[in-house]
Amino acid sequence: MRIRRTNRSGAAAMEAAIVLPVTLLIVFGTVVGALGVFRYQETALLARVGARYAAVHGSKYASANGKPAATQADVYTNAIAPKMVILDPSQMTYSVTWNPDNTPGSTVKVTVSYNWIPETIFPAVTLKSTAVQTVSY
């Protein structure tokens, strides 16, 4: 019995030409997606940390410690900026609002937005997170 051999020159190159681009697209898409999730998690963390700082540095804190109550700039300088790891400060915006004021029992809302430009051909995405806390001190 004879085994018949066929000429398959170039078959591996052709298979690689089909499979390799799809594999690389999946790998790069996964990496870029993971970076996006990390940036969103950091945006959410910054909103929570900023709200917590504003909630415990209200008017009661000011009268008890002889220091001024937290302002929007204080929340950024003392809570948000020190916690930024990978985010570009020039692409981030934030807002801090107290309802109705900065006294215990009121609420403070911190919103952090980040304009993320992915590392590949994907379009820019705005990541936004809001945290609300009750002013307690």
C-alpha cells in the first residue's frame, strides 16, 4: 500500500494569514478594554474619595477644628489629585455641589468625568462617575 503525499506548500502561511489578524485583534481589544475598565474604576474611586472628604470636612468640622470647611478646590487638592494613578489631569473634570449647604445632614455630590482616548483605533469615550454622601461633620 502506498501513501499518497500531496503538495501543500504555502498552506501554513495561508492559514496564518487568516488566523493571525483575528487573534491579534482579540488580544489588543482585550488589553485596551482592560485599560478602559481600570480607568473607569479609578474615576469611580476618585468620586467616592472626593465625596467622603467633602462629607467629613463640613461646617461642623470647621467650627470644631478652627479650619475652613471644604471647598471645591480643597476636595480636588486634598482628595482627588493625590489618588490619581494613571489618569491624565488635563483630561479630567470634576464638580462638587452641596444640597442645600455644607452643614451636617445635607448631601454632597461629587462628579468626576474623564475623557479617555483609547490607545488604538477606537473612538474617545467619556467615563463619568458620581458619588453622593451625607455631610456628617
